[in-house]
Amino acid sequence: MEAALWYVLTGTRGGRNRVRLLRAVAERPRNANQLAEDLDLDYKTVRHHLDVLMENGVVENSGEEYGAVYLPTEQVRQHWETVEDIFEQVDDD
């Protein structure tokens, strides 16, 4: 999981936006529309990055497709120290 976190959040284009999304849903679960508004990102951009995060087991959704809220997976919570290291690195860049 640690390698996947580093890759998805720092090793690819869009990693910075995925970090922002992960931070936001860790703070408070939200749906894609709320995330787009709160982070001032295009809705389609948010959906794309959420799909990438879901495919890699970083976030999961709860609820119906449109209104589904996103939150970090239990596996990510178990590796939260790594996530915080990644947040620090991204903040320093």
C-alpha cells in the first residue's frame, strides 16, 4: 500500500490534486460536487481523480452514485503516517 500511495499521490501528473482530495475527505467525507466547490476544481476533474484514488484503494464511496460521499479506506488509515509524509513532501515542493 505504501508504494501505491507514493505513486498515486506523487509519482503521476495530477498527484497534487489527489493529495488535496485525500486531505479534504480525511477531514470530512464529502461528495464529488462538494469537493469541486470546496477545492475550486472542475467537477469532471474531481470525478477523474476520485476514480483513480478508488481504483488504487485510497478512497471508497458510500451511498448512491451521484450523492456518494468519499472517505479514506481503512487500509489507507492504517498507513496514515506514510500519507502524512507525502503531505509534507508535497507542501515543501
